[in-house]
Amino acid sequence: MAVPELAAAQAPPPVRTPPPARRTRATALPEVRWAALAALAFLLAFPLDLAGAPAWAWGPLYAVCYAAGGWEPGREGLRALRERTLDVDLLMVVAALGAAAIGQYLDGGLLIVIFAVSGALEALATRRTADSVRGLLDLTPATAVRLTAAGEETVEATALAVGDTVLVRPGERLPADGTVVHGTSDVDQASITGEPLPAAKAPGDEVFAGTLNGAGALRVRVGKDASASVIARIVALVEEASATKAPTQLFVERVEQRYSVGVVVATLAVFGLPVLLGGDVTEALLRAMTFMIVASPCAVVLATMPPLLSAIATAGRHGVLVKSAVVMERLGAADRVALDKTGTLTEGTPRVTAVHGDEKALALAAAAELQSEHPVARAVVAEARARGLRLPEASDFSSEPGTGVRAVVDGREVRVRRAPGTHADTAVEVLVDGAPAAVLELSDRLRDGAPEAVRALARLTGTAPALLTGDNAGSAGRIAAETGIADVRAGLLPHEKAEAVREWERAGAKVLVVGDGVNDAPALAAAHAGIAMGRAGSDLALETADAVVVRDELAAIPAVVALSRRARRLVVQNLVIAGVCIGVLVVWDLAGHLPLPLGVAGHEGSTVLVGLNGLRLLRDAAWRKAAKGEV
């Protein structure tokens, strides 16, 4: 009778299907639906209003816009008011209603749409991050095969206790953190450590829940409760960082409380004082409404949004997706950068970098490896084909988990096995009929432009970037030397990466983290800003990060940081313009008599001026300057 794990080792790996998607549709969120309705109504009413159509044609559309986009900010504003605080949301609603009261429906509708869409984007980003965190739990299998004195039993993975022994067959994910007690295999643990190659596991080696077993069967003694596993800690760290990280606000929002209170008090004074002194109520009301219109922060809001939104659009055209205006503002504030290694500075897949021996040995090794799905095997075959070598037929193929492969090629026994003692990430030795024939060195290749990107980030932030990686110190040191990074922290688990980021943040730094894997997610969530590499990035990293480099071009990272800094400078310019215009109009209204049409014209003029100034970043020249490091 076959021993269960040996029989399992001889069986082909089962076909694995991806876990079901848990991604929330945008339309499932009420904030998105209300914002879409408000924007649609505004877009329908706007051309009719400009074309001089009768009020019955565009009036109801504006009413729908106001109701759909304004009821939730108004409700939140009233709640804040009951708690004796006043925020800009309520001021926006009041200003929009005031504009409508004196016939400026377009102004009010524009304010409503801006705030509704902004709130919808924030709600969607928050929900998508939560979806990815929940999806991470799918990495850990729901059940496990526990070995007892009576044989095998299938139990819930959460029911495993410390000290239990579980059987993990080929192609299965490990159900718990623990130690191998029997068997050998290669385990893909990139989701935890970021290592580009599966790690060989033998009795005594540590393994992690959620990692993928290779071709061998393993008996694993459970070392941690399910709630204390590394994958569970990643989930907890991301959720904690997302919940406790103070929401970064746009510059204009940081003074909203004082500004809102000031405008409301001043408006009441402009209306109340003349009435108390015996003035005409209608005239006082008109002056007060004029004051509220010219003092309303339309120009201030547009001073902030167009530069940031233009920068987002320009970055998107060049392969960087920035998730919000708040993110675009944060990117430029970073003064320290932490980079992941595998999949970020490197391509994340091994390649043959040196062949010590003749090409005939390489061809024999490739022929033997042709039937294997191991990353090393794919790299060896790819190198042989790139050199145009003919691959003979192989027979009697067998795989030795954690060691290598064996096959008969052209009547000769060929073995390909690990060869220690070289400077490469991995080296394999080729034996032909038992005699050493060649040594193949494999390394994870550096991405194009990595050293230049590191130098550019150092210039922008004033601090040399650091390398945070779960990979071994030797591999990390080689990549650091090639890119010019001096601060290297290797062998880090996900929570250790996040703690390194928090350490810098506690010291007053604003850290930008760049990564791609599940193991980078806690650091991305803890950082002031996070950027994920898009092509090979895990779902969790892509959702946790604030921006995504779609084409994995490292040069785009310093470019988008420089673009963010240009956008921040334009925001300051626009705020000065808006502040001067509002100040002049307010003083005119208070000290003299500002006609309402002139007040509206001045208000709209300043709004258009700052809007056009902010749109300068839509030009491709803005990205070219940013790519050169010009701020």
C-alpha cells in the first residue's frame, strides 16, 4: 500500500482555479449613483441654459442636480453643525442655494457636482481597498488535511491547533504557518517574502500559510494559530493602517472650519447690521447675498482642483494612474523613498546570466528541463532557445522536489540540480552521466532605467532611497550595488517592512513606498504615499497603493513626483489669485456698493482665470519637464 504523501508526490498537481472575485462594482455604492445622477443632470441642463432655452427646460434638471448631489453633504453638514462644528460641505450647499436664489443656477450646480464627484471617488477607493483585503484571505485554503493516529481527516483550516500535523499535497496552498517535519519540495512564497524563485523546503524549514507548494508532498507541524499567521497579520496591518492613517486633506480643506465660520458670520453681519440700524431689508438681503456669492470659495475650490486633476490626466496618458487629487498632492510632499526589490527594481523573473561550460551542456540541460514548470526550468529553456540551440528529445523524466530534475537525453543521463557557492541569486549544476558539465547562473534582472530612477528620486527628495526586501541579503546587496542604494534592509517580513516605514514617519519623514506584492501592502498602507507596479502587481498592492505605474517603467516614478510638485506650486499660485480677487470684491461690497452683476462677473472671472491656469499641466510639455526633474 502506498504511503499517502509519496503517492501524492507522484500525482500531477491539481488544476487550480482562481478564487472568486470580490470586487465591488462602482454602481453598487450610493455615493457613486447620486454623484452620477447629479453630474448627468448638470450636463443636460448646462447647454440648455447657455442656449437661452426656457426655464422649464433646464430648471427641473438643475433641481435634480442640486437634490442628488447636495442632500448628503447637506446632511453631513447639519450633523457637524449639531456637534458645534461647521465644515465646507455645508457652506458649499448654502452657497449653491444662495446662488440659485439670485438666479445663478450654473454656479451652484457646478459646486454641487464638484463635491459630489469628489465624495464618490473617495468612497469607491475606500471600498476597493476593503475588497482587496478580504480577497487576500482567499490565499489561505478553507480546509486542511490533518494527520492523526487514525489516519487523515479534512478539517477547517481555522480549526487547526498549534502542534497539529497537516499533509500538503503538490500544487496546494499551505493552510498554516509551521515547520516541515517530513518531505521536500519547492514552495512559492513570493506573496510573503517577495523572493522571485520558489524556496527549497526540507525537514526543519519554516513555511507560511497561503504560500504555494510545488511538486513534492510535505508534512507540516502547525506552529501558529490561524489568527497569528503571517498572512493574517498582513490583513490586520493593512486594515489597521487604513483605519488609523489620518485622512490627508487638500490644502483648501485644512482651513475650511475657520473660513466657513468666517463667511457665515460675515454674511449674517452684512445683513443684520444694516437692518438693526434701520436700513432697508431688501437692500440688506441683496448686499448679503452678493457678499456670500463673491466670498464663496468657488475660485478657491477651482484653484485647487484643476492643477491636480490636470496632473492626474497627464500622468494617466503616460502610464501612471493616480487615484485622486489628494494622492496627487501627497506624492509631491514625499521626502524619503523606500523601494521593494523583486518585481519593482527587478523584473521578478529569473534569467540565465552566465554559462560556465559549453553550449552543448546548456542544450542538454534545457532538454531535461523542458517538461518542468519550475521558474528555473523556464529560464534555462528560454536561454537555450535564445541562443538558437537544438533541444534533443528527453525521456525517463523525473523531478526531485527541492533538488532538481533528471532525464535521459540522447542516451545520456542528465541531471540539473542546485549548485551553491556562486554570486548569482541561484545557480544550477549540469551533470552528464554523473560528471559535472556546466554551471548555469541565474539572476533576477534589473529593470531598465533603475539606477537613473534611484538617482532622480534622491535629487527630488534630498534623501537617498532605501531598499526594503524580503529576499536574502546577498541578492539584495547585488541589486543595491547596481542601483547605487546604500541603505539596504533584507530578509524582512511584511510587518517588518511596515514597521521600518513607521519608524521613518515617527521621525518626521513623509515616506513614499514603491512595491508590487502582497508582502508590500502593509508598507504601502502605512506610508504617506504608495506606488504599485501595475503589470505583475498583486490585487492587494494595486488597491492599497495610491498610484499605479501601468507599464512598470521606473522612470515614471520620479516623473510623477516632479509633476505633483509642479501641481502643488500651481495650487499656491491659484490660491493667491483667488484670494486677491475675493478680497477685492469683498472690500468693494463692504466699503462701497458692488452691483450684483459686477460681483458675479468678478467672481466668475476669477474662477475662470484660476481654472485656465490649472489646465496648463494638461500639455505634454508638463510631463517632459517632469521627466527631466524640472519642478
